[in-house]
Amino acid sequence: MTGLDREEGLALVEGRHGDPFAVLGPHKQDGGWQVAVLQPGADRVWLLTGKTAKATEAEAVPGAPGLFNGTMKKNQPYRLRAEGHGATWEWEDPFRFGPVLGEMDEYLFAEGTHRRLWQVLGAHTITHEGVEGTHFAVWAPNAERVSVVGDFNIWDGRRHPMRKRGATGVWEIFIPGLGDGTVYKYEIRGQGGQTLPLKADPVGFGSEHPPANASVVRDIRVADWHDDVWMKSRAVRHTVDAPISVYEVHLGSWRRAPGNRMLSYDELAEQLVDYVASMGFTHIELLPISEFPFDGSWGYQPVGLYAPTIRHGTPGEFRAFVNAAHRKGLGVILDWVPGHFPTDPHGLGRFDGTSLYEHQDPKEGFHQDWNTLIYNYGRVEVQNYLISNALYWLKEYHLDGLRVDAVASMLYRDYSRQAGQWVPNKDGGRENYEAIALLQKVNIAAYGECPGIVTIAEESTAFPGVSRPADWGGLGFGFKWNMGWMNDTLSYMHRDPIYRKHHHHQMTFGLHYAWSENYLLPISHDEVVHGKGSMLGKMPGDGEQKFANLRAYYGFMWGHPGKKLLFMGQEFAQGAEWNHNQSLDWHLLDLPQHKGIQALVRDLNALYRTTPALHVNDTRPDGFRWLESNDAENSTYAWVRRGAETDRQVAVVVNMTPVERRMRLGLPVAGQWDEALNTDAEIYGGANRGNLGGVTTEDTPWHGQAQSAMVTLPPLSAVYFIQGDRAAK
């Protein structure tokens, strides 16, 4: 056989050849063109050329079953026909097509600055050289051979080996005839002929339904957006001055359809979006929806970082969900997980037979707490992969923000490790410089390329400058979860009221550092799992007191500086701990006390959103002043919230004992102060004790103010007084 020696032929037939495009397909020879064809299972092969599909039979190559050699007089488009085992079939030869990736793509990828990585890697339905099909591209620099496999080629890695693109380590192939819905994986031959598990596509846009785990070709080119008004106006909704109240949701268990079926994105676009909008929240935050193999991980161990989980539908249907939220005036925030990934065989771990995405040393590359692998943030290709992924969700799905999970685990090399179990940085310290740089780059890229978005850090330490701009030396996030506030206040609320006076300043301590970051106050899913019980279950006392405590706590929270977040079910006081395998207990809303908590949260959101004093200065000290912070004996707290000079001020007073209090309250402005909200109102499940609609100040100095009024504080309650129209401005 001209131009093909026996060893090359055997390497192709045995799936060992590392450069199949150098042999297969058309190649110029003396006097014409040679076409080498590998088609295992074929007895005969023909080349079909010209408008009449003239058939020219190729010769079988001796000693290389399935390998054929045909000839053409000129280089021209052709198809192939084969016979074997009593069947006849035709196909376009993928080896006759040229490369798809350009030199600039290769250059940017090698440099680690290709911010549109999803546009070149992964599986893309395209028309190439006049033929429709799918282009596959994957990074596997240490592989000897990479093939695309699926039902379309009987999962036979010999049939579609890929073209290696130089030093970048990217492999690609255009396979004619494949389109949306094609199931595929990558078969990778590691160094020295190492056999690896079949791998899902790291940049795949779709996946099979778990427990199946192959990638699925999804055409994401066309998006039917109708959210221009939202997209143009959302920037003002994400400033530190804006009211932000987030409803955190696990899509798989918010509500189930009959038969315990998860809702689709289309169903959620109607039911969830309408509900969240009716409750007055400003944003929906989704627990991770990047494809994940194990339901019990809640999405926090993703394998398909570029694929919206198929549990609820296709990428197009997820886009429709986001579109519906925007049309209702709701932002959508995605819980994003760049801190680690699972060890599932089809995932990123030892992707090409080497530690490609992760560190090789387990002291740097393995999370002991979660049995997961840690990205090698110092590798430019891995940085590129993660930064591009953040931009992918923001651009392709119009998401309004990213809440970055487990930031503390990224920032510190000794996170949850004992001495000797971690590798210091180049200066001998514990800070992970590479992860810090990655987070800064993510935030710079996100804010720079996606106007109006917001990024939020789940960061549980005192690392400085989390929500300060990266060019000021900060990490560049818009907001940070205030985990300290959450832990302190929940610890206080758990106590029997008789003992609360001994722990009074757990509720005030957050104000000592409230302005050090742009904080969001989170009562998240983490507080209602792993034996922690429900929010209602955390409250002390009998049934009535539990509800009163929870109402008082929510009143405290919404009056406290900082943006707000509640996990689903907490807004109606679900009694049981969250279970990801079933729906929330919506039937509880038939009971007045649960309905009352829901009404309270709805009204708190409405008051928070419409009252500038409660949100404009959430992150600035000039918006807050204590009136009473030291009344430990009576467990009462009082403070004033201020907005702009022309905004009406709000006084918040909280009683954390089951005893009614009559107290004198200093107020900064003379006149009428309206009782804007009282958590003891009957509509919320309380006893309707209060101040008959408001109070009028007297010229009696108190709490450092020239004016004051006697107020009634119902047991276990929070009361909001707003500066009335008859108050002096």
C-alpha cells in the first residue's frame, strides 16, 4: 500500500495511532490522491464521488482488518459506502475535513487568556465545509490518542480518533451527520498505552439523566430572550444601596409533582418564579445546577461544569426559566463551585492519565473533608477553564450573579488540615496565592465583561477585603456572606430566654465589624441539614413560643444592616429538617401559625424594599445608630436606621423575652412615629399587642435623643416605628 507501512496500519486498527489524520482521509500521491479508510466490520468499501456518486472500490489492506485504500484523480468531496455482515451503509468521511480551530484560538488557549473557551472546546453543532455535523474539541495534552465514542460508532474508539493541535494539547474532530441529542464520551489512551475510564466532556453543554453519565450534544447557539428591560436596568439592583432579599432554592425539592417527580424548568418558570415574586424577594439563588452525578451532593460536587442539569430539562429550557424570572423582576444567582470536584471515574480526575486539572500531591490536591479533588489554580489552562466557566453562565444564560461556594477552603492551604498535611506557599505561609489570584481574575472578568452582575462570596474567615475591589488589593466580590453574624445570632436564639441576658452581646457583636465588608445576612440551607433541624426547631419554648421567637428573629434580621437571604421553607417555618429527596411541607400553610410566618416574611420584604432607610445604608455606618444595646437584664435592643437626609427614619425595637415590656424609647425626631410592623400582629400568628398604630414623642431626653416615647413591646417581638408625616423633618 503506497504511503502506508504495516506498522501504521496495525496502529490504526488497534487504536494506538496518535496522529490518525496523517494517514486517514485524502493525501496527495504521485499522479492522484490516496484515501485511507478505517471501517472495522466492513468487508468492502467504495468511494462515491461526483454528482452521480460514481463508486470506486477501495482495496483492503492485507493484515489490517477494516483498513482500506482508495484512490481519486483529484481532491474532491466524497462519501463512503461499505458492506459487511450482510449490511450496507454510507457516511461522510470525517477525515476528509480540515481543522475547525484557528491559530488565534490555540494561541489564547496556550496563553491562558481565552475568555470564550466554551466557544471552541466542547461539542458544537456547525456547518463545516458545506456539511452539517458536530465539532468536538477537548484538552488532553498528555494523551497518546483521544477518540469520540458513542452509540453512533458502537462506542469503538478506533472509528473517530481525533486530530491533535500542536503544543496546546487540544484534540479536535468534525463528525458529519451528528447533531443535537447525540450521546458521547471521550476514549483516552494515556501514556504508555494506559487504559482510562471513558470521560465525560469537561466543556459539554449537556448530560444524560443520572445515573447514566455520558455527555450529550446540545445546540446552544440560538436563545430566545425577552428580558431587555431587565438586563438594561439590573445594575442598580445590585449596588450596595439597593434592597437585596434572596430566596435560596434547591430546585429538586422545592416542590415535587405527583409521584415525587422533580419539576421541570418550564414548571419552575411558572410555579417558583410566581411564588418568589409574590413573596417580595428580589432574587432567586439556585443551589448548584452544573451537572452532578449524586443527588445527595445537592450539586456541590459537579462533574459537568458547563451543563445545566438535565434533571429539570435542557439548556434551552433553563434559559426560559431565567427569562421568566427576569420578566417578573427577579434576578437569578447561581451557586458556583470552583473549589473542588468529585473523584467519579468519568470526571476530571486524572483526565488524560495525569493530574491535569488537579494537583498531583494530595496535600495540595485532595479535600479530606469532602473526599474531592482541588483544582490546580496555578496552571494557566485550569485558570482559563474556571474563568471562562464563570463568564459562560453569565453570558449564555443571562444569570445575574454568582455566589461562590467554600471560598475559605480556596484561600488557605491548611484549610481543615493538621500540621504536616499541607504545603506552604513560596513565602512559607498558609495563604493560597494562586487561588487568591484566580478569584480576583474571575471578579475582574465578570464585572468587566458582564455589566450589572453581582458576585457573592461564601467566606467564613476574617480574610481581609473580600468585597473590596481587586485593584485595591481585595478579592473583588460585590458582597460577602456574614457567617459570623449568622452563627452568633442563631446561638443566642437557641437559648432559653431566661439565659439570654448572659449572652446579650451575641446579638450586638456583628455591629463591631458590620462595615468592614459589604455583607449579606444568610440563613442558608447549611443551617437546616445534618441534624441541625429546622429554623422553627431551633427556637426554644412550646409551640406558640417557638413561632414567636422565630417571628422576633426575622424582625431582628430584616431590621439589621446587611442584605438578606433565606433558604426555602424557612419563610413558612417548615417544622422538619430539609430533605433533598422530597418536596417542602407545603401542607403546613393550612395552619394559621405557618401561614402567619409566611405573611410576616412577605411584609418584611415589602417594608425593606419600599423603605430606603432599611436598605440604602446597609453597608455604611452613617445608616445605623444604637438607641439601646446594653439592656441585657431585659433582653431588649433598639436602634435607628437612616437612609438619605430626606428619607424617613426607622426605629427597630426587639424584645427577646416572653414578657411584655413597657419602655421609654429615645427617638431622633419629634412628632408622630407610625407602627409600621409588629411581629406580634394577629395576621402573623401573634396576640395583636402593640401601640395602637403608633406613638407620639415627648420632650423627654432618652437614649441620647432629645425626644422619647413610651412604647409597648409584646413578648418575643420586633416592632418597627417609622417617622410619620407629622414628625418634624
